[in-house]
Amino acid sequence: MDLLPRRYSRKVTAGHGLYLLIAPRGGKYWRYNYTFEGKRKTLALGVYPDVSAALAKRRHQQARNQLARGVDPMIRKRNLRLQHAA
């Protein structure tokens, strides 16, 4: 798999909405595209290589499980962040 930066941002897909976004300056970001209540959303899962492919896949599966229970993973992530800040 070619992970080198190019002139434009590009996505290297990993399946079921999970992908690695490769920015022109070389940044690599794990993302998950999903639909909740008819709206398309993108959940940030971490920065590669700090977040490995295995960890990104675990986070992706957790988010998919939340969606299956009717919970928006982005709202859940935001609420957890606010709890830690308080």
C-alpha cells in the first residue's frame, strides 16, 4: 500500500467506511464515514502512526457497535471529552 503524500489529499480505504486520509504535507489521519439519522458524518479516529491500523479498526468497530444501538459515536466521543475536561 502506497502511503506517500501526493499533491492532493487522498483516501486509502480499509472497508465499511474506515479509511486513512493522506494529506499533501504527509499527515495521515484515520477517519470513519457513516450515516446517522440520514446525515453523513465523519468521525476522527486518530493520527497515524500514533494510532495503528489495529487500534483504528478496534475504534471503528466500537463506533459501528454504537451505531447499531442507535447511538451517534461522534456525540458519544464529544460527551466523553467534556466529562474528562470537567
